[in-house]
Amino acid sequence: MSIFRKKSATATLDADKHDGTAHTTEHHEKHHETHHTKESSTVTIDTAIAPAGTSLDSATEADLQQKAKDHLWMHFARQSGMEDGKGVPIIVRGEGHHIYDSKGNKYIDGLSGLFVVQVGHGNKRLAEAARKQAEELAFFPLWSYAHPTAIELADRLAEYAPGDLNRVFFTTGGGEAVESAWKLAKQYFKLMGKPMKHKVISRAIAYHGTPQGALAITGIPGMKEMFEPLTPGGFRVPNTNYYRAEEMGFHGSLEEFGQWAANRIEEMILFEGPDTVAAVFLEPVQNSGGCFPPPPGYFQRVREICDQYDVLLVSDEVICSYGRLGYMFACEAFDYIPDIITSAKGLTSGYSPLGAMIVNEKVYEPFKHGQTAFYHGYTFAGHPVSAAVALENLNIFEEEGILEHVRENSPKFRAALERLLDLPIVGDVRGEGYFFGIELVKNKETKETFNEDESERLLRGFLSKALFDAGLYCRADDRGDPVIQLAPPLTIGPAEFDEIEGILRRVLTEAWTRL
Ligand SMILES: Cc1ncc(COP(=O)(O)O)c(C=O)c1O
């Protein structure tokens, strides 16, 4: 029985079963490669540079590029990149922790797509779970009706969730889960006779999604200004970037920094008036800005503050849950119990879209009675196929010991990345689980960062493409200071850590010479 479930569980752990690790059966050009399995044993298996049917012939490639240029609007991307005729990387296939582009090139998926593909690409069990469910019941909504996979998944998530977070409201993704949580918090306080409690507090540079409510919680000014005015009521406090704590005016130990940063939340509640603040939205490890872990004691102090002022604590685990930090829910990693968890991404390992908001009994209670309803929902939320995939994904987690594997190997991953600290451009390596950020600096001693022009040349002009060309798909980001982010499939081990470190070393060394 899994140690990660809080109630009785039926699935068993079976560490011998594997799926989702890199192996291909069809080959264009065969060669041998050494891989480490999740248990870190070294095995030699056949892999392929380009599995048969992977690369597209040049006419098909040209046709797709033309159609993309003419019709496909990319997300968070400059369309000028499509217009200038260079084309867009077209990813045609995934296998284990590798992806392949239309030209047959193979890359390590160092970001699990977008913090999503926990058990790796090409997993037959997940594909089969989707096929089977689509045949049986392809679609039905959760609007006053239910279907078995959504019911089973809600039960399963409630088992995993800490404390009395027992009520599961499905969405189709993360931003919708965040949006739902803010709306729920507002309605909860109206039902509790505190109708003025509607504001939300979040942290500088944090990303919480794009719907106008979630965007008002997001703390990245450059992503918001063109959509102002947003939903009113979003307020920002400092994040937990200890590397740059002094720039926030803090001098002291990590523990003291944690108390200082948490107390900024109390300060904001008092500035705005406790009677007006509904919720605090925090990621366990903040993604945007480059993986800021919470200092020891931070979340314990935040919990205390939230309890004192009757403010809901929302743990936005859209990235951090479902194994990313080695736990089903990341609040477990830092020993706090929120009122609401928002999640998505890794729940299905990306084989079908799904998000979930998980709510405690206190917040659910007023909705139990009379004619009260949460007038909110999404047609595709809790989709039967997605729910079936999520259930099978969670089975794989248990049978293959994915959480244990991440916890065991995370220190090795960190150690491999920390070797890069000998490079003059690497200022900081931080993160938890399989979720790390590498901050790049112009001067290690002074921590001087790059100006806008240098950042543009370094990240967009060179690094993103150079890393990709070198065989590593990952993220080079400058929503805060310039960082490279890694969040690979949870199935990889030390051999892949070394491979990733090797690629980063070569490319970052080259980047330094170009500055
Ligand atoms: C913490 C957090 N919240 C919300 C979101 C939004 O999720 P989605 O893109 O599924 O709407 C993200 C996406 O990366 C996220 O990282």
C-alpha cells in the first residue's frame, strides 16, 4: 500500500515494472546508449537517433511550416518568429525522456514538455487507458451528472491530499483551477457573512495563469499591462529569492529570511484590512524567477498568519504536485496544510488535459446546505478520458515508485547541476525534487545581472537555440533575472543528469565567450 495515501488504498507498489523510460523498437540508425533506470541501475539498451516514421519528408515539412506560418498562433511567442520564414521547431514524437523533431533530431526533454510529462513520453498504458475510456463513454459533463472515472479520481485525490482536503472540483487546466479558487474564496466568505473579504495576496514575479482573475494574482507586470484593467484585488508581497534577499532590503540567515518574507504577508493583510482579504496564493516552490524554494519555517509562519486573520491559504501546485518534488502534493514536502490546492499538468502526465482544485471541509461546509451552489464550471472539466488517464497515471506512480525515485535521485540531480557553479556565468543553482533553476549572472562576486539588451541577446539570441541545437529542450527565461530551468520526466536518473550537465556546460561556456 502506498505511504502517500491518507486513507485505504487498493493499488500496490511494484518497483519492477517499467514503462515510460527511453526505449525504442524501430530504428533508422541504431547505436547503443547507457541509461540509468529509476532504480539507478545501469542498463544498456538500444536507442535510435530517429525512430522509423519520425522525420518528415521535406515536402511535408515545408507544407506544415507554410500552414503554421499562415494559420497557427503560437502562445507566449512573438509571431514575427513565424513571419520571418525561419520556421518553427515541429516536434513529431516522444519516447521516454526524449522528443524528436520533424527532421529526425533527438532531444532530451528537460522540461517534461511544460512541467507535465511526469512518466515520460510514449507510455502505452496511458494511451490505452484513453482509448478504452473514449470507446466506453467519450464525454459527459459534471453539471449535475457524474461518471465513474471522475468519481474514482476525486476519491483517489482526496485520499492523497493532506488533512481534510476531501472535496475535488475539476477544471481542464491550471489557470482555471486558480480562477476557481479565487471565485470559491469570494463566495465562501459571502456565505460566512464576510462579504468584503475578496482580495488576494501573491508574490512578486509568480505566475498563476492567464484568465483575468488568475492574471491579477500573477505577479509579472509585463504579462499584465496590455490587459489592464484586470480583476481588482490582487496584491503582491516579496518572494523567497534568498539569492537576492539583500536587494529586497533583507540581511540575515535563511531562517530569518523565511520569517521576514512570511511577515510581509501579514503586513499586506494589515495594510489592506483583514476584513477585505480572502486568500493568499503561493506555490510551494515558485517557478517564475527560477525555482525559489521556501526557507525553513516559511510556510508554518504563513499558516499561522492565515489562521490569525481568517484568510484562506491556497497552495498553487500546478507545477509542484504529482511527483515534481517527490510527493503527490508538494505541501507535504514542506509540512503545511493549505485550505485549497490547485493542480493540473502532471495529473495526467499530459496524455489528456485536466486540472483539479482540492478543498478542505471548512471551505466546503457552507456549500452543503439548502439551495447553495458554486455557480461555476467548465464543459470539459473532469473529462472522462482525462480522468481515466489520470487514474492510470497514478497507478504507474505507485507501481513504479515514481515518488520514491524522485526523492532518492533529487540530491544527485542537484549535485550534477551544482558542478556548473565553477563556470563564471552560473550564479546560483536552486530548486527541489526534479525542478531546478540555474541563475546566470554577469559578475559572480557582485551578483550583477544582465541588462535588457544583454538578456535579449543572451537568452533569446543565443541560449535557447544553442541548448536546443545541442540536444536539450529546456527553458531559458527572464521573467525575473535570467535563468535556465529544468524539470525533466520523473523517470530519469544519474546518467541523464550527467548528460544534461555536459550539454549545459558546453553551451554556457560558449555563451560566456560571446558576452
Ligand atoms: C503555478 C501555476 N499556476 C497556474 C498555471 C496555469 O496553468 P495552465 O497553463 O494549465 O492554465 C501555471 C502554468 O504554468 C503555473 O505554473
